[in-house]
Amino acid sequence: MLATLMLGTLLLQDAPQTTTFRDKALGLSFEHPKAWRVSKERLFTLIEIPLADGKLAHVELFSATYRDTAEKWQSLQDEVNKAMGRTVERQWEEEILGVPMLLTKLAYKEGERETVTFVGLLYSATPEKMQFRLNTPADQAETAQQAWWSALLTLRTNSGLLPSGEDPSKPLTELQPEPEKPTIVLRKPDPVVTELRPGARVPFKGLVVQLLDGWTLAEDGTLRSDGTSGLFSIELFEGDGNIAGPKLEETAASALTEFKKVSLRRDERARTARSGATVASIWRAGEGDQGPLVVGHFAGVCGQRFWMLRYRGAGTAAWNSDRAKVEVLVESLYVEAAD
């Protein structure tokens, strides 16, 4: 099962606990707070999102058979809803899982209640596409949208393979990769015996990072060490695990554009490193424009600050060459306030 990395749940006892929703027919899953109520209706899944003052937002989640253009879909949403007397406030696209999510925001009255509805279609090259309708009281539309969007950020395919974007001019068989069992290419490294040395406290961007001996840090965040073939970079942030977890997901998701095909995604759950930082990571391996590609993102929470480390290598050969140094580096990194 693909793990969603919310580092804050390990650091704050009152952080919301999450659970996994999985839809076998759509081949998708996502994480959501346990406080949300999920029920299976005859034609759709109904999700209730608690809001302030005892109010609720409702998500209707169902499949849609659609193989026309994205522009036609948005035009249909505009025409149908205007015919129903609803105001189409906005239509736009966002990227999820590397494919467009076609979105429409509606405003209307439901009885005496001012209501806002968000309609979304995951424009993937699949016979059945994920569609949702988020219905919410207008005065809490922003809160409801943020809550649902946070769940969508954890959306994953059950197969672990990245979907293709829809192209109605081509048969689905040309767009969908042949089903394949993901191969474990990021093997757990052999035990690293290297002793962790204190290293140096290096000023960087108004903070201080504890950096292992043998590594250098440039002003742009690039990390270098002799004997490595991959590319390393680091960023430092103010904030605890509740900020670091979503930031890790967001940063890893942005790397999807580097891949033409993803053969493996691996989420490594949060753990305590030898430096004392709480560390988690997201890895992807597959094919990029220039050939085999491995991209790894790490987050390390150090109290009220955290670091983000990015690794990029030319496939498993580079990773196998670098993995021992990567492991030792991740175990040693720590960020502190400047003196």
C-alpha cells in the first residue's frame, strides 16, 4: 500500500488521523481525515466533510465515461449549469498525477441557502474517469475546498503507474501502457557502517545546517561530495511536521513532469534519524527525456524547522553508486537557528 507522508501526525498528538479510501473500479486511492464520513450510494460514493458550526460539505465521487476534448467538457459544464440558472464563476485546470484535472466553480441558491459547487474531472486516458462534485455552504466554500484539495494531493493509482493524459484522437490502447508489475529497483541499501561525524555547522539562508564532513554547500543550495554521480540540493524552512508533510508531497508531485513513464513509486514512512530529525522520503524511478531516471525527495523535521533534500540520478546505476552516501547524509542532516 502506498503510504502518505504526513510528518506532523508523528509530532503532534492532536493532529488529525487519516485513513485510506480506495476505489477498485477507478484504480485510485487517497488519504483523508478519519473524521470524514464515507458511504457507498447506488450510483456514487458520498463523503461528508465536517465544517464549522456543525455544517457539512458533501463530495459525490463517481466515474464518468468521456472521451472528447477538455474544451468540450468545460463547454458542456458551462452550458448545462447556466441552463439550470447557476452562475459559472470560474473554469480552470490543475495537474494531479501528471494529468489535467478539469475544474468548474458554480454558485447558486439551494432553497434559501447560498451554495457553491466545485466540479472536477480527472482527464486521464482511462475508460472510466474520476469525477467529483463538492457541494458546500457558500460561507465556508474556501475551507471546504482546501480540505478536499488536501485529500486530492494524496491521490495515487492503485497500480503505482502514472496515468497518461487523455487524447481523444487516439485509441486508448495507444495511450495506456501495458500492465506491468512494478519492479523493485530502489533496493534497501546494505547496512552502512560509516561512523557519523559531527561535521560542520554551516550558515545558510538565515539558519544553520549541520553538514557531514566531506560535503560542501553552495549558495544556491547545491550539495557536492567526491565520488557521487547524482545531483543533490537542499532547502531549509521554518515550520513543523504539519507543514513539512504537505510540502514533501507537493515537491515530489512537481517532479512528475520530469518523467515520461514511472515504473516505481516508493514512500518511506517517517522515522527518527541518528541526527534526531524526523525523516521521510518519496522516491520515483522510471524513464525521463534523457533515459533512465531516479528522483528522491527527503524531508527532515528538526523541531520548528525542517530541511528538504532532493536527489536526481541517471537511473538505478547512479542510485546504486550513490546510495551509501545518500543514507549517511540523510542520517546526519539537521537544521538549527543561527547563533
